[in-house]
Amino acid sequence: MKKFSRRKTLFTIGSMAALGPVWAVNERFAKPKVRIGACDWSIGKASDPSALAFASEIGLDGVQVSLGNVANDMHLRQKSMQETYLKAAKKNKVKIAGLAIGELNRVPYKSAPETEAWVSDSIDVAKALGCKNILLAFFSAGDLRNDPAGKKEVIRRLKKVAPKAETADVVLGIESWLSAEEHLEILSAVGSSHVKVYYDLANATKMGYDIFKEIALLGAENICEIHFKENGQLLGQGKVDFERVKVSLDNIGYKGWYIMEGAIPKGMEVLPAYRQNLNFVSQLMKS
């Protein structure tokens, strides 16, 4: 074994101490770790705590989990179910990346009275699970396109619940077919720092929006999280130009989760599909 002299050892320790502030600065400005997750429904585990074990098998950093559904009465509102998810996350060394209320597509936030409690309660759930963002879905029966009355009611409800979200430091994210401009109108009307846009690349592309201009227009301050999504194709093999998306997100300084959704070709199993999707996003983020 090579021996070190006392003089050399003291010199080394002194040098490290002197460089300490430099290392601290470098650490402070180091590029944060990219966090890649998936929706529990996209990996076939909607409202199922086994999604966390499956996410670990895929190699994901986390899972966007569903609050629940009508059948289980939004089961994550139960303390016992929250403990089940937290234990599964710890055991499998994956994060609960965020919450989603997909049931709002069938039971609309713009009209159904019970959904006000769902959204309000979801803030408490997010706080308990240690996640930041809650996706509020506005598709199918909850669609806001050409529905000024529906938009008005959603704005009223969001203004009512926003102070609770602010106190908890939890963000409510609107995901819909609306354009970036229309989303910004809603955000402006609500007037809360904790109501933002949950941006879905495939949905915006399907609507014919210029996703690169929309990302720039919204900015990191208005995008709480993003879905890396394709319909019926693996990520990178469909309609979305993810290389340009990456540049656009870098330009606005986006630092949030990258949540994969869909992106399973017909006839392909979930596990190999999501391992390929994960590899694609991981390599993309290194570019």
C-alpha cells in the first residue's frame, strides 16, 4: 500500500478546504438530475399501487398516480391507501411523481358538484404523498372547447380552491384541448401562482398547434409539468419532434418531471415498450 507523508496529507486537506467554496458553487450550479416517469394508466396500473413496483422494473424515477375513480370513491383520499402507496414507493425506490384526476373526463369539473370535493381533497393527498402537481383532465365530457359557460364555472371553482393550493404549495394543472392562448386566459382569470398548464405534446400536436411557439409563450412559469406522449407509436417514432421539444424546454428553463404517456404500438407489451421509451428520453436529455 502506498504511504502518504504527514506533510502531503496536511497539504491535501488544506487544499480541499480552500477549494470547498468552489466545489459548493459548482454544486449549486450543477445541472439538476432529469426525472423521468410514466402515468399509471399508461403502464396498465391505473389506481393500482403495484404501479410503483412495475415502474421500478421498467427503470423509471417515478409514477404519476391516479387519485382514483368513481368505483373506489377516489381511494387515495383514504389515509390507509396513502400509506400503501408510500410504502410501495419506498420499497421500490421510486417517487410518486404527481397526481392525476382522470375521472374528470367522465364526471366534469365544469358541472358535476362532487368534483369540487375531489379537487380540494386532492391537494391534501398530494401534500401527504409528497408530490407537487395535480393534473386536472378536461377531455371527453369535460371538454372546454366552445363552452364559455363551462370555462366560467371552472374559473369560479379554481378561484375558490386556489388559496388552499397556495397554502399547501401544490399546483393544479389544467390539461385540455385548448390552445396556449386560451389556457393563459383561464390562468389570468383565476389569478393564482398555483394554477398552471399541464402541457401534453401529442394532444397539442393533434390539435394542430405549434408546440414550439406554445412552449415559448407559456414559459416555465406557466407549465407545471409535461406529458411526453405519442399515440400508437414509441416516443421518437411518431409525429412529435422531441429533439426540437428538448431545445424549446431548455430555452424556457423547464426543470420539472418528464412524464411519459401512451407510446405503445399495437401488439407490443408494456414492459419492452416503456423500456424503449425510457431509453429514448434518457438519451434525448443527454444531447
